[in-house]
Amino acid sequence: MQNDRLTRGAIRFGAFELDLCAGELRKQGVKIKLQEQPFQILAMLLEQPGQVVTREELRSRLWPSDTFVDFDHSLNKAINKLREALGDSADSPRFIETLAKRGYRFLGDLKGSPGRIQSLLVLPIENLSRDPEQEYFADGLTEELITKLARIGSLRVLSRTTAMHYKGVRKPLPEIARELQVDGVVEGTVLRSGERVRISAQLVHAPTDTHLWAESYDRDLRDILALDSEVAQAIAREIQVKLTPEEQIRLARGHTVNPEAYVAYLKGRYHWNKRTLEGMSKGVQYFQQAIDRDPLYAAAHAGLADSASRLGFWGHVRPEEGCLKAKSAASKALEIDGTLADAHTALAWSLLHYDWSFLAAEKECRHAVELDPRSALAAQALCCCLMAMTRLEEGVSEAMRAAQLEPLSLAMQWTAGAMLYHARQFDRAIVESRKCLELDQTFPPPRWTIALSLLHTRSDDTGIPELENAIEATDRNQFFMGALGYCYAIRQRKEDALKVLGQLEEISKQRYVSPYWHAVIRGALGEKDEAFRLLEAAYRERSVWMVYVKVAPFFDPLRSDPRFPDLLGRMNFPP
């Protein structure tokens, strides 16, 4: 049985791997120089782990009777060379035990060949400089490598969101493997000095903590994109993943990039991933810097589209500065590289929220999903398209898929709850939103969903404090202010609702406020004529939230009015 295992390829013990097919001994993936006779002795010992391999057996295999040598001297020399390679000692052996005048015995624990790697976690790359100002660089490289590996269709690669939960966490890899149900883990370090970068990466079979491959790279910063591809291809070869021709092309694609553009891009992604107003605003600035230095940098255009569209969705900027700007940037990204799933997603987001081109947006979403089936952003955009068109069951299904793809993503978990709210599944919406708060109590959006869902399941004001909490945490963002005014109106607290309207008016003197939320509150107060006047204003300015007017519970009191279907007709909702 042991011989069968050896002839099939590699046998692993501790940090070592003996590969009979290649004739190599490796430690943590790095080849160790070992002469032929010590190599063969190790192979014989591994054939019978825990059993004595006699001196006579070694003599007959390695020094036949017609070979004239000093056997004792040659054997002792070979054993010493072997122990030196393994870092072993005759006095306190870990691997090779000497039995005086009889032979030798292998003591180590054979881990055997690990199973096939079908799922992979890229742990956050460690910043060896220890300079906090360089964290964006290490995090950016992590995200880039994840993106590259995620393009391999037969490999399940965990998302950046999941990976970042393990930043700075010191856990045994087998424990991480059990938690996330992954087979492989990629670990790495980076040290940047000016425009030179040194990256070390290693692949580990996580359940057995067995090192499979390791490599170090020294590169000029302008070649960093090609390096991401090189590392991804090396990992694919090591785990023997069969790549389609299209995947081979995608992995091989990597052009030289202006170093300043690349640094600006990584800073943009670092800030965008914070998903805060400040983070997205800085993202816009850094992505634009990257584009200014390298106009053909497709990923930078896609990043700009991501940032602008999210700023628009949360009402931080006017529609033309949000989704319209995002549409232009996404279109440019696709003009340069039509294979970017994120760019197709950003374009879909803009087509939906600014153009109200529902079917075109759905088409872009599905194309993005085809390019990257594991993109939670693509699944999120698709569920929004479906929900806006009142395809409720499909929308909820896609929202739950997005949450499953990134179970530790606050944005995806909130989206699941929000879609359930729009589908009138209020109890489920509350459950999913509370799961989101369990991940982070300071994240405001799930409180929006909980408050509005409680409005339909309870007869008291239980949910209102949730919104008040969110408003305080978001500097009175109109998304939460409008929902609070609506709750007050539904609960017959007219004076409080009017107070919110007054506050929105004051806020509008300092920053953009959409008439959409005024319409929501006026409609809940029973002021239909004023509500439709404000909806017309929101329609004319292309307010992003108008796309959900057909499905949002806010407008249930207005649906029987003939002006409502007329509005829907002008928005080009598909039948």
C-alpha cells in the first residue's frame, strides 16, 4: 500500500515533500539539493514508515555486490547528508532513527498526498514594511490576486470580504479550513521599496497544513499586473486545474502599467472598500488620478464607475454626478477591456438607476455573471434589476445568492434584507437584517430595513428608534431621513413628519436632496396632489430611487390613482 502511494507521486511529512516522479525533495515548496544515494535511502525509509530498514536491504538496493566501495563509510556519509537536508539529528531524531548495527527507521508522520484543491482562500498579503501607510498596497495586491484566481471557473475562490476578516488573525490553517470549508490557502508577503516590489507567495493544503508550492518574485512596479497573472497561473498549475482557452487568455492578460497610476488605483480600491461617504469620495479622486496617468487603465475606469454609482445611490451627489458619470466610466472601461465583469456590473447599475433601461441593465448583469459567476456585485445588481421589474421571486433568489457568495459582506447581507422588504416578506427581512447587525452593530442600512418592516408587522413605534440611530450615524443622510418621515406619517405623527420635511429643506440648502423623499412623506400623509407633483420632479431629475417606484411599499396609497400607471408608463417599465 505504501509503495503504491509513493509510485503515484509525492509523499509529504512535516514541511517536506518527496517527489519521486520529479526526483526532488522540497521544503515548503522550495527544492532542497540532495544527492542520489541519500534521496534513495529516504525513499526506502518512506516505503516502510515506522519499520526498520536493515543495513543489508540498503546495501543490496544501493550498493550491489559487484560495487566496490567502503560500505560503512558510504552509508554513514549518505545518512549524514540526509539528516542535514532534513535538519535532523542523530541524538534527538525527528525523522531518521538509527538502530545500532541493525539499520534505520522513519519516525515522521506521513500526511500523504492531499486531496484535490477545489476551493481556495487568499489570506490578506502581509505588509513587511510595517508602515501603516503601505497597507493599501498589500490589501490591493490581495484583491488583485483574488480577482485573477476567481476567473478560474472550476475553482471556488472566497471573496475579498471574507479574506479580510482574517487580516491579522493568527489561526492554524486547519482551523480556518474547517471554518470556511476550503481545501487550499494562499499566504503571501510584500515589501515595496520605491518602484521595486518583492512578493513571496505559498500555497498550502489547509486541512493537513501541507505546503504545496512557494515562490518569490522581484519586480518593477510597472510589471505588477503581469505578476498577478504569473502567480495565478503558477497556482493553477500546482493544483492541476484544467483551464479553458478563455480562462488561459484572461489569466495571461496583463499589461505594463504606469507605477503612479497603479499606486493611485490601489489607493482608490482601498478607500472604496470602506463603503463610506469619505471612502467612496476618495475612491473617485484616486481612480481619476490613475486614469489621468494611464488613460488605458480599464480597471481604474471601472473603479471610478463603482465609486460614482454608489455615491449616486446613497444620494450623496446629484444623479448626473453619480450614475450618469458612472455610465460614462463603465463604458470606457469596456471599450478598453470587454471582459471586466465589474465594468459590466457598473454599467448595468447605471442603465438601471439613471436610464431606466431595465432589460438592457438585466442583460449587462447576466453578462457579468457569465464572466464571473462568483461576483457578489453582479448578483446584487441583478437582484435590483429583477426587483425593480417586480419579478419578486427571482429578485429574492438572486439577493440570497449574493449573500451566500459573500456571507461576511455587510452590503450583501443588507441587500438580502432590503429585497425581502420590497417583496413584502417583512418577517424574513427583519431576520436577515438582524444577521447583518450581528456582523457589525455600527452599520446603519439594516436599521432602515428593520424599521420599515416593523411598520408592517407591529402597531407601535418599535422600529422608529432604529432609524433615529441610523440618522445620527450618517449625518442625517436623506435615505434614512425620508424613511423616518414616512414612519412618522404612517403612525399618525403628523407634526414629527412635517418636522422631518422641514429638516430636509434645510439640508437641501447645503447638499443635494431628492424630491423623491418629500414625495414619500407627502403620500403617507395623504397629500396625493403634492406627492405626485414631487414624483414628477423626481422623475425629471432622474432620481435613482424612482426605479423602485413600481415595487416599493411607500407608494401603496397612490397605486389606485390614475396618475400612477401613467408615471410607470413614461418610465418604460417592461410589461
